[in-house]
Amino acid sequence: KQWYQRRVRGGVLNRAVEQAASDNTGQAHLFISSGGTGLSPHDVTVQAISPLLEKQATGIMSALVSKCVEKTPFAMLSNPLVGISGKCLVVCLPGSKKAVAENLDIIFPILGHVLD
């Protein structure tokens, strides 16, 4: 956990998003991170990434939480972040492997439209 906090606070995650968003290949990009979306003090991904987004996809974020709450009430403790930075769709998901799989199942059907 301390390593993760140092990496996020040190800007590694920010630089990765900025690099994906500024790629001039003319293609859309998808950036997915896992972890750091909870409510504890060490969960800082959302705070680190949100200033880099030009627009947040609140509808997608709401869908992620509402669909996952149907499976577990603990999904209410997550704070997923989805938005656009340049031509990059940025998706910040919970750290649990199960939660990532469930969230990706929700997002994948719309990716073609979003990245088009």
C-alpha cells in the first residue's frame, strides 16, 4: 500500500494517463487502472486522476455502482471514476479482481461507441 501511494503521489499514474491522452496516432485509447477507489486514506487514485479529465462520464460511473450494488452492498464503498482525457477513455476501477471483472462486463458493451 505504501508503494502504491508513493507511485500515485509521485505522479507515475498521472504521467501514464497524460501520455495516453496526448498520443498523436489519431486512434482512441483506453486507460484502465485498478485500486485506490475506496474510502480509506490510502485510496488516492480518484483524487490523482480527476484533475486530468476534461469530462467525467457520470452515467457510466452511476451504472457501475448501481449494477455492482445488486451483487454486493460493499460496492457502495467504491468511488469509480470514468472520463475523457484527450482521446483517451480513463477508467479507474476497484482493486478487487472480482469487482474489476464485474465492472468491465458493464463497460465493454459500450466501448465501441465511446472509442469511435
